[in-house]
Amino acid sequence: MCAAAALAVLDHLEEPGFIDDVAARGLYLMRGLKKLARRHKGQVAEIRGLGLMIGVELTGEAAPVLKGLKEKGILAVKAGDKVLRLLPPLIVKRGEIRQLLVGLDEVLASQASQGVRS
């Protein structure tokens, strides 16, 4: 059963254009995050990553941002104390990426207005 599932995934990965679509969504996410970083430059130190594996380095702790995202139904993890790690699935849709970007923007804006350093 497990081998059949793995083969099905590999077949999907080999479909024409799939990897190109994943790369395009990664670029879309990266551009959106860099735009947010400029808007929240006091809170976001750096955006780095490859494809859909992205780290958002914050100037403060990542835990409050994670909590705010979770309250909005967005799951993320941290890498160290100050890095928000984003690892969306390869099948993530642009609408879901927009939801993440809007949610992160709202969380950062809320924390800035409350004087919380993320």
C-alpha cells in the first residue's frame, strides 16, 4: 500500500509542468513576503529560501507571530527563536498563499500597533 502511494506521488511529480508550477508559486510567495518585509521592516529582518521552503527571519521572537497565525487558521513552525519557517505543500494554491500573506500582514500590523516586537 505504501509503495503504491509513493509511486502515485512520483507519477504526479513527473507530470509535465508540475515542477514549473511549483517554482512559480514559490516565486509568488517569495515576492509577496519581500513586499511584506518592506512594509514591516522593523519586524522582518530577512526573507530567505528556495522554492516553497522559506524562512522569515524576524527582529524579535517568532512565537507571538506563530500564535497570531494559528488564531487565523494558518499553521507554520519556527526554526530557532526568530525564524518563521514556511513549508506549504507542493499543491498549495495561489489563493492559499494570498491567505497566508494577508494573515501575516495582519499579525505583524497588530503586533506593531501593540508595541510587540515579533
